[in-house]
Amino acid sequence: MAEAKRQLFGRVGIDLFAGPTETLVIADEMVDAELCATDLLGQAEHGPDSPAVLLTTSKRLAKETMAEVERLLSILPTAATARKAWDDFGEVIVCDSDEEMVREADRIALEHVQVMTRDLGYLLRNMTNYGALFLGPRTKVAYSDKVIGTNHTLPTRKAARYTGGLWVGKFLKTCTYQRVLTDAASAMVGEYCSRLCMLEGFADHAEQANVRVRRYGGRNIPYATAAE
């Protein structure tokens, strides 16, 4: 899919060039290290360059999750790939509050965000930069991958700062049109337009407005006035 996008880029519209899969786990002490570690490695096993990040307000959970990651890496069949990803791109960040976790999550802007905190609503209401949220310990990124049916073509490499998941609107061409309906409106807009054009140093842009002020407004804008 990535190669097809590369070949067609510039000839047709594409959404974005996707990078390696990414996961962010946001958790507090409502969950345990096994869930956090499993969810981190579940994405790290995708490839050796897949980021897997834990944000938490609990130092205890942070330490226990790192220990559990090591335990799982000793038994997972995909440990060679997941180990490389974890060693090179894994992070554990301890925050002082939910507010700080929101700020960090929006700064990191990862693709998949697994939220397992007491106040799911706070994260849902306040986070803005993510590909998709997975709310609560009963929900999982793998569910979206395989069975839930939600869109799973999501922004990576911080593209979540400016775009969301793929949808049909990404491939619709949007055209606009303008029409000034009355003589009075054209003359009024023209006077403002003329002044702005002259401030920017575009004399003939200004004259496009001036000629309409003369024709439709019955008044003249002298060059000097427009240039003031």
C-alpha cells in the first residue's frame, strides 16, 4: 500500500505516507503491569522500529510494567522483533497528573492510544492529537485491528497533530465558488480590497477593485488614497 501511494503521489490524492505502527498506553493504578506490558508489546511486535510508550501517574506501575515487559520478552515467539522495538523506541514516562499526561500525549501524538485510567472521560474530552483512542481495559488495539470494524488506517509519525484516520472525505475533491450579488456589495467590498492590495504593494490587484467601485458604486478611489 505504501509503495502504491508513493507511485501515485502527485497524480491522485493520497491521505499520507504511513510510518511504522505506534502505540501509547496511558494508565494509572486502576490496572496492572500485565495489561500494560502486553498492550505495549502487542504493537512492538509489528516491527523493530515501532514505538511503544507508557504514560502513567504511578511510579509503581511504571517499574512493574518494565519488569513485566522483560518477563514477556523471555517467552514471546515474536520477542526478537519486539525486543528491538522496545530497546530502541520504548519509553516509560511518569507524570504528576492526568493534566500532564494529556499534554505529553498530545506532544507525542501517536497512532494508537490505549487509555486505562479511572477518569476515561477526562482523557477523551481533553486529548486532541491521536489516531484512535481505545478506552478502558476491556478495549484493545487488536480488537480494532481484527474484529471491531472501525477504521484502522491511522496517522503515524506525529501526523495526528493535523489529521485523523482515513475516511471517504480524504478522496473527495472540494470546489468552491463566489458571487457578489449586488452593486452596493461589490462597491463596499471593493473599497476594503483596494486598500489591502495597496498596503501589500499590488497596484493592479487594487485596480481590479477600483474599477468596480467606479462602475457599481459611482465613486472613484484615487491612487493616493488607496495607497495611504
